Amino acid sequence: MNAWVQTRWVKVLILVVSLALAGFVIYSLRVVLTPFFVAFALAYLLDPAVDALQRLHLPRSGAIAVLLLCLAGAAVVLILVIYPTIRFQVEALAHELPRYVTIVQEWLTPIIRRLGQIDSARVQAFLQELLQWFEGLPVQILSHLSLVVGGTLASLRGIFTLVLNLLVIPVATFYFLRDIDRMRSAFPHFLPLSYRDWLMSKIAEIDALLSGFVRGQLMVALILMVLYTIGLSLVGTPSSILLGIIAGVASLVPFMGLIIGFLPSLVLTFLQFRDWQHLVGVAAVFIVVQALEGNLITPKIVGERLGLHPVVVLLAVLVGGDLFGFLGILLAVPATAVIKVFWRDVLAFYRAL
């Protein structure tokens, strides 16, 4: 019996079943485990900064505390400074929406009249309903958000989950940061001895590939956020800060910053000024920022990219979004890079058959 259990394929089968059971347990406990996953991801991203503070002769626990306090303070300052401005711009946009609706209706009415084969009265009624819905869209969004937030806070479970996340994430991040080096040194002992060297080499390759890329992408997104906001503000685009933040955050996903940020900026600017000069200004902002990002910012901060073909990136983003929603879109490119690391060895094994 012992000899049978020691055979290679039985070991593989036991390992696969164990991993499947572990995955099922993790999935079942995903709500409870989510703050710990977030904390570990933050610890992974912040570890180099803690190491840098340690080189200033700070103890590790003190360096972690200083870093977390600085980040919390920066977040509070940004919220206090940026939130009132964003709120003012959104309220101004909501105030201007009726005028924008009138402008759009004036444009579309002559087009409808030229389409003689279509019932003009029915199309006009449909257009009126559509524009009324668009005019009330900000109020509807705010109303739905209020209901969701109110319902969440009204439930005991929602309050418990919110408080748990607010408490667990910073505490768990602190302890993960404190013990991350010991976790790295202990991790190889949990791997099968015969595959330990190979797996550790792959993990080291993935760490080198992703660590700089993820941290660099976050820094690039922050810089693009500032550049888009400044550029659109100079052009006079309505809600320029909100659009700049959206375009910067969306740039975490390849091509999304340009797609999500450009069209709304173009439409709102044209509705505000109704001339071509400001449209050229918006286009110039995005062209200049994209040129800086591709030729200066990303090469300097991120360094070499992940070596993925643009078509593969687009496919990964679409598949990730279809399978796992927004989280899948964010993780699609790093996950594809991880698969690529192992794919080379799988392909080499296949060719050797």
C-alpha cells in the first residue's frame, strides 16, 4: 500500500485533488478572505518602500507604521481637497444637462425630418423620451447609489463587513509587511522536493516580471491622471478633474484610458463650446499625453513591458472581463504574463515528446 501511494502519478493525483479542495474552500470563504487578499497585495506592493525606510536605520515595524500613516494621511488630504472640486463639477454638469439635451435635440430634429420614410412623429416621441431619461440620469444614479449605500448600512451584516474590512486590511497589511521576508524563506519548504528548484525559479521570474510592472503601472496611472486633468482643465472641458481621474485609472488596463477618457471629453467639450478649436485642444491633450506615456513615462518607470503582443493583450482583457467582470479586466494582463512564464516550459516539453 505504501509503495502504491509513493508512485509518481498517485502523488500527482493527490496533489491535484488537494489543490481543488483548497480552491473550493477559498471560493466558499471568499467574502471573509477578500480583505486578507487585499492586505497581502498591498504588502507585496509596499515592501520595497519599507525596505528603503529600513535603510535609513528605522526598525522594520517603525518603518511600516510610518509608511502606513503617511499613506493614510495622503489619502485623507486628497479626499478633502479633490472631493469638493469633483462634487462642484458634477453639480455644474447636472445643471448644464438640460441645455445639452436641447442642443442635441436641435441637431437631430432636421435629420429626422429628412427621413421621410420613417414616421417622424413616432421617432420624435421616442427621441423626446430618450432625452428626458438622459436629462434625469445623474439624479437616477445618485438615487440608486443612495439606496445601495443605505441598504448596505442598514443591514447588520453590511455594517459588520464594512467595519471588518476597515479594521482587518490595515492590521493584516502591517503584519504581512512585517513577516513577508520570513514568509518568502519558508515558502519553498511547502513545495515538492523534486520540483522545488524549478518552481522557485519560475516564481522568481514571475516576481521579477510583475513586481516592477505592477508598481510602475500604478505610478504611470497617477502621472497620467495628473496630466489629463491639467490638460483638460486648460482646454475648459466640463468635469475635467473627474474625466482626468477616470482616464488615468482606466489606463491601468491597456488601451482603456484612451477609449474611456477621449470620447466623453470630446462630447462634453463640444456641447459646452460648440466649436472645433476646443475639440482640437482635447485631441491634442490625448495625443501629447499618449506620446509622453509611450515614449518617456512608461519606459522610464516601468522599463521593459511584459512582452505580450497587443492582440494577445486585447484578447486577455476581453476574456477576463467576460469571465470575472471588472476584476478580471484588471488582472487579465498580469495573469497572462504569468501563464506565459509557464507556457514556454510546457511548449518545450511538448516539442520533446
